[in-house]
Amino acid sequence: EADIYQTPRYLVIGTGKKITLECSQTMGHDKMYWYQQDPGMELHLIHYSYGVNSTEKGDLSSESTVSRIRTEHFPLTLESARPSHTSQYLCASSGPAWYQETQYFGPGTRLLVL
Amino acid sequence: GENVEQHPSTLSVQEGDSAVIKCTYSDSASNYFPWYKQELGKGPQLIIDIRSNVGEKKDQRIAVTLNKTAKHFSLHITETQPEDSAVYFCAGTPGNNDMRFGAGTRLTVKP
């Protein structure tokens, strides 16, 4: 079983607040990803990283930002949360940057912005 | 870029029947095709995968077939059980390493 963790699991917050969603993996994977998903619906890639100091925007435009200072850690930050940010956020990681293999997903963070 | 289409979007079967979910991809450079199962309140979990040098792979009640010529691959679940009820996602990986997911299939197995 993959060791990838997300905190918090659930977050209810007011409009305008700054939030950071945490994601950590202990597998030494180079690649990490953030997806936005309405429960049970399509996965939308919003950010990805192929290694330390590497971050790229995904297919879905997002007001969030990410950083990759350490291999195991890939936090996502929303500077000013809005109700339109209400969704589930899934973090994933996969192995060497040069090889295609499966992505391992964390349990997700369910965000509700009031 | 790669485009992965998945059908059907919803599927309802009787317990014990078989279920088949189909995906097509557009990029002939894609060479890795995983299938994920997502249960309520959880992240997607890999259930089976196949690489382009293989035509079929089985793991107990689940199997995946790949037709590279036609650019499609399918998930087959036999002897379905209520615990198979979930959302299933297929994915393809084109040459630039970005995995592309299908839109998902919600499978319901009726007892």
C-alpha cells in the first residue's frame, strides 16, 4: 500500500481566509500531483511537479499555488478562499521522472468555503 | 495531447453478472494504461494496469484487454459483488509522461 498522506481530511472555512493543504509521501517519488475533483466526478489536474524546485500548472486553471522544497512534501495554498473553491483535492505521487508508472493517491481533502 | 474517452458513464448490473468498461485513447505513444477504483470518501486506488507490449492481463475477477491498433482498452469484472460498486477511472500515458484520466464510470452492483 502506498504511503501518501493528506491533511486535513476535512476543512470548513470562511471566504477570504488563506489555507494550505498538506501532502506528504514517504516513497521517495520524484513526481507529485494535485487534482481537483467533485466527489465521484472527473479528475482535473491543477498542479504537478517532477522534482524539487519544479512546479507546473495543470490543465485546469486554478488560483492555488504549490511549492516543492523537499522531495516528500508538496503543499497547496489558496491565498484567499472563495465558495467556488469548494471541492475535493487529491494529491498523488509516482516514481522516477523518466518512467511511466502508476500514480498513488492520498485520501483527499474535502474543502468547504462558506 | 492525449485524450482518453471512457464509456459508459454509469453502469448498473445484477450481482453475479459481468461488467465491462471501455476506454479509447488518441496518442499512439501511450504505453501504460492503469485502471483505478474510487470508493466513497477515498482516493482512487490502482486495481490493475497493462503496458503496451501486452494484450491482456488478469487478476482474479478482473481483467484488462488492450488493442493497440484500435487504440482502445477495456476493464472486465466477472462475478460482480456489491463491494465492486464504485467509480472506475481508466488512464493513458502519452510520451510526455502526463497521465490522462477518463471521465469515470459509476458502477452499481445490485444484490
